[in-house]
Amino acid sequence: MGVLFSLASKTLEPLVLPAPFILGFALVLLFRPTGYLLDSKFIHVVRPVGSKKFPIGEVHEIRSGIEEPPALTTGLARVTGFYGVFGSFWNREWGIYNVSI
């Protein structure tokens, strides 16, 4: 669309229209989980940028596979889509929990 608007108006300003979308997809791509590591103190979620670690003492449960939460869930800081499902979620029964699929 930016290219079409740029050609129609004969200016370069419309070429920046897709920039926020490209930036958004790039950020999600950089923070997607790519692997998991376990050591004696932490569970690490490996990401291209900003890997996350969870102290083993604070982990109550790890579930394998896709399981639907038992109640209505709200995403606090989450991504659900093209690059997977990851981030922080909340629901009344489970409380705040993290997902990295």
C-alpha cells in the first residue's frame, strides 16, 4: 500500500506506512522461544534476544502439550499467533502464569 500511495502521490513519505508493522513483526520474532535449558538452579527459556530464566524453587508446575485453561484467560504481556504462543497470562483459577510454546 505504501508503494502504491507513493507512486500515486509522487512522494516518498507513504513508504514509511508499513514501518510499524515491520517493526512489530521483527520484535515478536526476536522474543520468540527457540529452546529450553535446565540447570541446577534455573529453567531457561532460550530466545534470540532477552532469554528468560525461572528459579526452580518458584516453579509450581510444568505442563507438556497444549492445554486449555479452565476459565476465561486474559493475556497480560503475550503473543499468540504466527511465531507461537508465549508471554504472561492470568485467569481466575490459575492466577498469573507464563506460557512458552
